[in-house]
Amino acid sequence: MKIIDLTLEMKDGMSFHPSHPPLQLVEQSTFENSRHRYISPCEGFESRKILMSDHSGTHIDAPLHFIKEGPSASEMNLDRTIGQAVVLDVSPYKKTDEPVTLEMLQKAELKQKINWSSIQILLLKTTKCVWGTDEYFKTESLAEEVIPWILDKNLKLLGIDLGNIDCDSNMKRSVHLSLLSNDIYIVENLVNLESLLPYEDIVFVGTPLKIRNATGSPIRAFAMVGDAE
């Protein structure tokens, strides 16, 4: 099988959402300041200190993110982070400033002739914008009306190419609450979803770090794909 990377590359100073601090990557040890401790041919070692939100980059939300006393990242069920997936592309039907509606999902579903019988994970492509551009950060996410449609699919996980699965203006955070309370994990800030569109056999992998009390975790999200259509 071929592996396709779906993870946003992170770097020092990157900001992923206004609600979360930018990532800081700081030198802890360098070859220059550590080489005196070692014997040739070892020239010392390099290490970094990382300070970031547990929702930095491509990340998975633990239920604890919005559900009081819900499972944290270390308590998440790994089986629900791996599974047969499909990419649903609503970007042809959606303008930047409008949310993903039920009609858009149904149009994409019909066009792509999705057979949901074996699908465990839904990956939503919502925009043609490049991650990090002004237009990208203005892109609206999921409307409340799509929640019953999602729940009806009996999914383990829903991933999206935006930094927030809810519209930023929806301070009820309806989509987060509905999915997480129904044991559907959420992955945000996916990239490169268009690379999966030619494939029918897609297995998604996006597991959290085992951090106690973390409300989410950066992940290395990728897909294993079979033959293209």
C-alpha cells in the first residue's frame, strides 16, 4: 500500500487558531555546548524544548476538550483512530464565507457515489484554499444542520481540513459537543486531502500521544491507500 501524509508541518512561531498560543521551538542542547561531555567520534547532541497547545497543528480532540470529566488523550480508544475512510469533497459547492450545509454534503455524496457500508472514518475536504492564508482562516466550517446526517453514519472519527469543526461564530460549539458525546473523535487541520480523491481503498491513521489530562494531541495523520480508481 502507498502512504499519503495528511499532516501539517509545524514550525516555531506558527499559530493554528486564535484561541491557542503559537508554537515555540527552543534550543535546549546543541552540538557546540554539549560536545565537551563526549568522546570522539561523538560530537555532542541536539535537542529542543517544545511549548505548544495540545491542539496545535494537525490534532485530535479528546472528549475532555468540551465534555466535563470526559476521557483525556491518554484514555482515548485507539481503535477509533484507525479505520476505513472516505474523503467527501464539498469544496466545489461551498464559498469561503458560507458553512457546509446538508445540501452540500448530499450533493458530494451523490456525485462520489459513496457506499457507507464499510466506512468508519469521514474526511471532509471543505476548501481549495492553501492552509495559513487569510482566505483559509476566513473559511466557515460545519453548520449545525449537518449533525444528524453525521450521526446517522455511525462513524468512529471525523476529520476536516480546517482548524475548527464548528463555525467560529457558533459559541455553542454544537458540532464538537454532539460528536464527542457520541464517541466520534474529531481531527482538525488535515492537509493534502485532495491526494486521496482518486482512491477507493483508504485506511486513515491518526493516534494521539499518551498524555494524561491532555484535552487533545498533535498527531501524525496519514492514509494507507490501495490502487487508484
